[in-house]
Amino acid sequence: MLVLAGAGSGKTRVITYKIAWLLEKEGVDPRNIFAVTFTNKAAREMKERVSELLGAERTKGLTISTFHSLGMTILRQEVKATGRKAGFSIFDPADSLFVVRDLLRADLDDNGIVDRVRNQISSWKNELVSPEMAERLAMTNPTEVAAARIYGEYERYLQACNAVDLDDLLYLPNEVLRKFDHIRSKWQDRVQYLLVDEYQDTNAAQYRLVKTLVAGSDGNGLTAVGDDDQSIYAWRGAQPENLVQLQTDFTALNLVKLEQNYRSMGRILELANHVIQNNPRPFEKRLWSELGYGDPITVITAENEEREAEKVVAGLMHHRFQHQRPYADYAILYRGNHQSRILEQKLREMHIPYYLSGGLSFFERSEIKDVMAYLRLLTNPADDNAFIRAINTPRRGIGASTLEALAEVAKGEKGNLFHAIDSSHLQAHLSPSRQGAVKQFAHWLNALMEQSEHQSPGKTVEQMLDEIDYQSWLVKQSASPEQAEMRWRNVEELLKWIRSIANKSEDKTLEDVVSAISLMGILEKGDDDQDDNVVSLMTLHAAKGLEFPHVTIVGMEEEILPHRTSIEDDMVEEERRLFYVGITRAQHELTLSYANSRIRFGEKIDCTPSRFLDELDPQHIVWEEKLANDPNKREEVSETHLAAMRALLG
């Protein structure tokens, strides 16, 4: 069965109730039922719902997991067939990058190539392409050539470490089931019913795994639930055509459509239906609701990105104070993580609590971590974590063996890595000719520490950034000039904060400033668990599966939404589906915004409104200018802003 479940139509409920029906009405052994989805959160929610329906005892032995968890279960039970030993490690993406960087080091500079090669190997694994096949497939593309050259070595390295990477959790089960008939038969006998959520997001490896496992029941045990209009992960290998392929691979497929939406007002759904009609769709469906029609969608125009953020945040404050709604009712969605920076800034200025999801918070960004590592080391040379991050950022030719030698000395003296540089015992572990780079680093850091005692914290940080030429390092490390520019602006914002904190008191030292900012970062992380009443900031991709009473989508411009890369790669249809996902997150009210200009690479660039705005049904839209010309509305907004400011000032 294929259930085409439109946004907000209750697809998770379909799966949970079908599991309950199989257990209660059909008497199926729970050990023979497997349900898979894409996130741990979705799997947990599904488990909870089934347990609420039937009780924990009745569902004992039932498997509800992510695809990767199912792959892990198969690997653990069939570990010998993979050439690994029991207790294998799983390399996370950072571990994989380290291995790839190590294998490429001989003849390639790290100018984004490591990321691209790692992603290419990941893509090949998701397409079930072996190292031998990759060598034949790689043509003249430099990334593919480099990836094909080290793919085999990469696999041998993992095996030598008795490890697998994240992609192996799908790749290796497919290989084992393909090569060993007895293992395949065993799993086909065990998986009598397989229910798959978000089927439109499956890649080649996931589709092959599903097809293999249900082959024992001729496909009769398969229930796939998905929505081709919400397929937004082609960039990580998802193939929405897998939904259509089901009709070819399983000729007795039953097709069911769920079109009633239980989430959104009718006008929001009309807008979504109108937009998605511009895509070719193998399965026709139209969302509808019984929740009422709702207010028109507001479109905001701003002179630039800063003014856009100000308008969006002011509008949120106005609405919240007018209707007395909790912060948790509001979400601001955007296409790329870089768009959150200015929004975070405006929310912080207005003391509005927020949670950044689907991306890194300000303090978790690598460039902020880099600078903070140096500042922590300047104020506390015994901070080994800061030392390890700073010593090779930018690179100074200090390899793993040098760090191991320092670690040995530090361990023997029960000291720290920085002070081990000047230890008389270092020579026993490291020849004098290999001590130059670390000695030079220690000399530079000691000099900077001394100078920091006689100048302002801001001046010290400026000097440090200049002497390590950090801006040039960011350019080398970034995938594009635009990304480098955005990352440098984050560093400049941190520098602005340092000056601001230092200026509050003349006697504030660098140590005081670093402590204040570090605490700010820790508290920001702690807020995630302590307070659910926050505005949600997230990418459109991260918002999938969520819902909010009031949603704003910012950056409705060409080359942002749709994204420039997608335009160049002829992937505008996926961008339209992404916009559709954003629209259908809204329950009651939806606002769209765009800027007429943005700063890129330090220059003001004129922006073109997104083509998707032209595809909106005008009867469902009201432009902000019309609201602004309404004197009653203007007076209401002014009063609300005054009330908001009084509340903030106590």
C-alpha cells in the first residue's frame, strides 16, 4: 500500500493505527513488524503513540526506528559477514573528514576539497557504488577523481580501525543481504510487515533495503507513507521518484490519498495548492481544511536585510502583545543558516528569547569557536581543549606526532600541553628540529599575553586576528567567497560584543570579558532545556514535520529562495516544494518578507523578488504597504510598540 499523505493530514497516525490493527485484529507477532522513519524524534513519537494505544506489554518486541538504527541492528547481528569484529566504532562526519583530510594531505590543499571529497564518497555509498565502481565512474571532475583515488584507502582505513561511517549503516546491510542468501532469507522471514514513513525522502540505498526486506512477502507486507510535494532532500540523495517506482516494482500496489489537512486554515492551504500546481506532479492531490478560512497572507518589503529583520521582529512583538500569545507560537523560517545572524541580533536587542534549530547558534559557529579558543588560551594557558583548537588554526605545520609528544610530556609532569613546550623533557620525545613550530607558537602567545595587560581587550583581539591573518584563513576554509564574508562578519560581531562589554567598565580585563562571553554561550545552550517558551528560528529544511500558529518566511528573493545553486542546477522544482513545506507549517497566520538590497562581499547588491511571489494567488495576499496606509492600523501598531517597550523596561 502507498498512502499519499498531504501536509498536516495525519500520516504518523496512519502508521501507528495500522501497527495497532496488525497487532490487535490480525494477531501478528510484534517481532515481525518493523516501522522506519528518518529521525530519532519521529521514531520516539511513533513508539509513544503505539504504546498509548495498546500498552507497553502488547508492543514488546516491536521495532520502530530510523533507517540507520535498523541498519545498525542488521550489522550487529551479521558483523562477521562485513569483515568487522563485534564492538565496531561508528565514525561521525567529523571523524570521516579527519580521515579524508589525512588521505588527501600529500598533494591537495584544503580549499573545500576535503568536504567535497567526503560528500562524494557519501553520495556513492548512498547510491550503492563500491570503490571499484567509483574508479570506473569518475571522469574529469576533480572532486570525483580525487574521491575515487582515495575511496578504497578510506574503506581500508575504516576496516583497520574496526569502524564504520554513518553511510555504512545503509551501505553494508545492502551488501550483506545481496551477497549471502542465508542471511537474506533470515531477515525476509523476520520482516513480515514493514511500514515506512516519509517515503519520498528515501535514497537508493534505503529503497534497495526496503525492497529486499519485503521481497519475502512479495511486497504484500509493505506500507509506504509519503508526499511527493514535500520531497526536499535531493541534495543528500533523496529520490522522490521512488514513490512512482513503487507502482512498477509492486504491481498490486493499493494507492490511498489523504487530502484533509488538520493543521492549517483554508486560505493558507489554498495558497499552498496554488504554488505547488506549478510543479509537474505524478500524483494529483489538493489539500483542504474544516478549520475555517483565516486571514490573508501578509507580504513585507524592506530596503535591506537589517530593515527586514527589524520589521519581522517588530511585527512579531506587535502581534504577541496584541493577542497575548506565548513566544512558542512564533517561528521565523529561512533558506540558509547564514540568514539567522541578523535575526538573532535583532531578537537579542529586543530581549526576545529564541531557539536556533536546524543550524548552529552564534556561539557554536566554527569561526566563533576558533576565536574563543585563542581568547581562552590567552587568559588560561592550562586550557588543553583551547590549545588543541588554536595550535593549528590556521595551520602551522604541527602534526599529530608533535601533539602526541606534548601530550606524553604533559602526562608525565601532570601538567598541560602549553607548558610542556618549554619542558626539558620534550627533547626525549621530539627532536630539536621538530620543535620549531611549537616553540614559535609559545613565544608568540607569551608576547601577546604580556601586551594584553597594557591595552584594551578589543585592541588585543584585533592584534591577534591580524597577526594570525585569520580573515585569509577563513577565505581558504570557506566553500565560497560569500560564505567567507558571512563568517568574517560573525567574527566582527564578536569583536563588537567584546568592545561593548569592555566599555561598560574601564577596569575590565580580557579575562573578565572572556568569562562574560563564555558564560553567555553556555547559558544560551542551557536555555534549550530550561525554557520551551521561545521563538523558533530555523531553516525551511529543519521545519519539515513541525507546525506553528504564526510563521514568517524571510528572504523571498531570487538566488535565496529559489537558491542560486538550485537555479544553476535546474532544481527550481525542489525549491518550490521547499517553499510549499514552509507555507504548510503555518496553522493560523503566515507572513512573507523580502529585501530590496543586501550586502554581499562588502558591497550593496540589488535583489529581485522571488519568482514564487509571482505564483501566489493575489486574492489571498495583502501587501504591507496597504496596511501601512491604514491610519487605524498605524495607531494600533504604535500603541503596541509603546506597551512592549514599557514591559521590557519594567
